[in-house]
Amino acid sequence: MGGTMDGTKQRRRGDTRQRIQDVALELFAEQGYEKTSLREIAERLEVTKAALYYHFKTKEEILVSIFEDLNRPVEELVEWARQQPRTLETKQEIIRRYSEALLAAAPLFRFMQENQATVRELRIGEMFKTRMLGLRDILLDPDAELVDQVRCVSALFTLHAGMHVMQDVEGDPEDKRRAVLEVAIDLVTQAHRGARDS
């Protein structure tokens, strides 16, 4: 019986943590990170500040936890990709999987895009940069021409830009996502072929 109760307590604690993250990200998006206080997050959640402190002591702790949770698929992708041969098929699969990870973490990446100055000052800025460099290094061929290196990096940024720029373009969201993905895969394909031809 003790095991079930422990499991229930753990699940409830996890649900509260998730609710805090969701509400905090919602408030950060609505009014900006700097203008959002822990008190406002607690009020929106209808909990005391002490209850919020049980899970997170600062806004940055909340943001870092959101980043770590939503970015876990990217970490797993980097680890998987490091084990794979540097083939065109692997690079295309990396781009596909990264596109899916971005979609799952869309609210966080929107926040990061709209709050770039804040993100640079916080720990998540450096964490994000490190993960992006990891993906870049996996996609790049060591001896690639500069133009092909630019294509690989541009493929990643195409996926990021597509999340934001394409919101203002008419059309079905899934069609737009597929179009952005197609362009990113095309860039990696060109870069890979260019590296093989040189």
C-alpha cells in the first residue's frame, strides 16, 4: 500500500510542477519575463507563494526547468546522432527529428525568440547555445567548404525561423511546417553533396 501512496504523491507533485511551468511560461509570454513576479505566478495558480517556493525558489529556476524538460528530446537527438554514421540519411533524419522537437517545445522557443536579451543573460542562453553547437557539429562535415557549412547552419535556423515567420503566412499550420522542413532538408542535402563533390 505504501508504494501506491508514494506513487500517487509523486504524480501529484509532478502535476503541480508542470502546472507551475505552464502558468509561468504563459505569464512570461503575456507580459515578459522581467515584468512577471513569483507572486503573480502563485496568484494565477491560486496557491500561496510558500507552496510555489516548495518547487521553485526563483523565476530562473522555473525557466531552466522548462528548458530542460522541453529540450530533453534535443539532448537525446544529439546523443543518438553522435552514434550514427555521417551519411546524408542520418543528417536528414536529424533535421526531421529536430523539427519535431521544436514543435513540441514551441511555446518555449517562442518565448526565447521574443525575449532574446533576457535569455542571453540567463543560464538557458548558454545551455541553448551549447546544444545548438552540438547539433551543428554533427551536421557539418569537417572538410566542408564554407558555403556548405553555411547551408548546414542555415538548415537549423530555417527550422527556428519557420516557427515564427510562418505564423503570419496564410495556410494550414501542418502544410507550413512541412514546407519549412523540406527547405531545411534541402539545405542539408545540398551541403552534403557539395562536401562529397569537393
